[in-house]
Amino acid sequence: MGLGIAHAFLSAGFDVCITDISSDALKRASAAIEGLLNEGVARGKMEADAAAKAFRRLTAMTDITEGARGAALLVETVVEKLSVKADIVRAADAVLAEDAVIATNTSALSVTAIATAAKRPERVIGMHFFNPVHKMKMVELVLGLATDADTLRRARAYCERIGKVSIVVNETPGLTTSRMSAMLGNEAMYMLQEGAASAEDIDTALRLGFNHPMGPLELGDLTGWDTRLSVLRYLHETLGEKFRPCPLIIKMVAAGRIGRKAGAGVYQYSDGQKVPGSGLRASAI
Ligand SMILES: NC(=O)c1ccc[n+]([C@@H]2O[C@H](COP(=O)([O-])OP(=O)(O)OC[C@H]3O[C@@H](n4cnc5c(N)ncnc54)[C@H](O)[C@@H]3O)[C@@H](O)[C@H]2O)c1
């Protein structure tokens, strides 16, 4: 998600620094961002010169206290764990510009809880982007208990600058989108586990029956079942039994079969492409 968000801001003319604990992740992200910029040129969305300039405005480093120094906006996109997000916000907050907006891309954690790590929680807001960022037009802006009107106004303005439509949501577990999507993905996994239908047919049902652009199992592979499981555990804890994670998701995460990023999830992937007919079968579960 971080690389997609960085690409969106670079394309709109911002200087961007990406930081990550892993230098390998940073190398992969920089290469992917360059690829997305080049794709924009090939599609006629951007001049080659503008794309090259945008890429030159990108810096990458492992030290967040260097990367965030003096920045006007932080968008944190680390793993979906409250303690890790709080550590990142605390470290960045010490070096960001005095009136910086601190945004979290959390799918389901409490913005209010994340904001307690900041010196001024009123500056913290959820900016929930969608995957893949360069194709998805919407950002859910999430108000924590302390988020003030100026922070909302500025976050909205950032969304406009990068060409995204924003909606505003009061903090509730899972917001609007993750809550519905987690429920759908979990139910699809229960159906797969029970052998109600094949993975391919469950996905086709939603794509062609309801006109969803992707089926819930394909979407889970794209999101990552590890992220999905964290979200479901949190929703189960906060909203109750209806969000109990399907045992098959727990089993897949334990096996490292977490989706596209691992080369296998519900489906197998080769060179980033889904292998036809590779969906998990009930008999194998
Ligand atoms: N994947 C999606 O579809 C999606 C959509 C919307 C929001 N989100 C949210 O975005 C966030 C990131 O999700 P993702 O799918 O990009 O995860 P990811 O696992 O692909 O990326 C997380 C990155 O965080 C880095 N990281 C871990 N611990 C760190 C630390 N202590 N300091 C610095 N970096 C650290 C990891 O090296 C990794 O590169 C999560 O909060 C998730 O809920 C994800």
C-alpha cells in the first residue's frame, strides 16, 4: 500500500520519502513505483519527462526519523498492529513539521488509539486508501475522537490534489468498507471450507451475479490473508461472533499461503498472474 500511495503523491507533484524497516522492501517499492510511472506514460496519462521528474522526487530510507524530518504529511502504512503503528507515529511525530497532518492507512484499527501516540492527537486522521491505489478512486477519511476540523479540511485537500474522491466516516470498527469486505471474504472462505462451491465458482458468483469487479477470494489474495486475519480478529473482538475468523484463513496464514504477495493464496500465482484452475479444493482442505 505504501508504494501505491507514494506513487499517487509523486504523480501529483509532491516530494515523497518512503521508509521501511526492510531495505529489500524499499528496493522493491522503488522499482514498483518506477514501473507504475512508466505504465502511466505508456497509457498516455503522463509525459515521459514528468514521470522521470516524479521518480527523481522520490527518496527511500530505513530511518524514519530522517525520512519524516520536516514533512507536512505522514501516511503510515506499516503492518496492521497497533503497537507498531503507535511506535511509527511516535518516532515520526518528533521530527515532522510542527503543524503536520499525521495519517494512518489502517484498515480497521482505532484511529483514536493510534492518535494517543502523537503529541497532538487532533492532527491525526485515518486516510484509508484502496488496493491497487493507482486504480481505486476513493479514500475513506476517518475521524478519531480528537481529530479537528482543520486536519479534516487538509486531508480532504490532499485527496483532491491526488485526484481521489474522499468520504468521511466516524471511527467505528472496520469503518464502512473493511467491515463489509471482511464479512464477505470470511463468508466466502467458510463456503470454500464447507465445499459449498469451488473457489472459481464462488468468485464468479460475485463477479457475474452481483457485478463485483473481483470475487471475494481473489480480493483476499490481493489484500493478503495475513492482513485480512488481523482485521477479522479485531472485528471479532469489537463487534462479536459474526466476525469469528474462518479456520481455513488461520490455517492458510500458518502455512504462509497469504496471497499474491507470497505467490499463493486461495489461488496459485506465476509471475504475478493467477494460474487458471489453481483454486483450493474442498478435498484438499
Ligand atoms: N493490502 C490492502 O489491500 C490494504 C488496503 C487498505 C489498507 N491497508 C492497510 O495498510 C497497511 C499496510 O498493509 P500492506 O498490505 O501494505 O502490508 P505489507 O505487509 O505489504 O507492508 C507492510 C510493510 O511494513 C513494514 N514494516 C513492518 N514493521 C515495520 C516497522 N516497525 N517499521 C517500519 N516498517 C515496518 C514491512 O517491512 C512491510 O514492507 C495495514 O495497516 C493495512 O491494514 C491494506
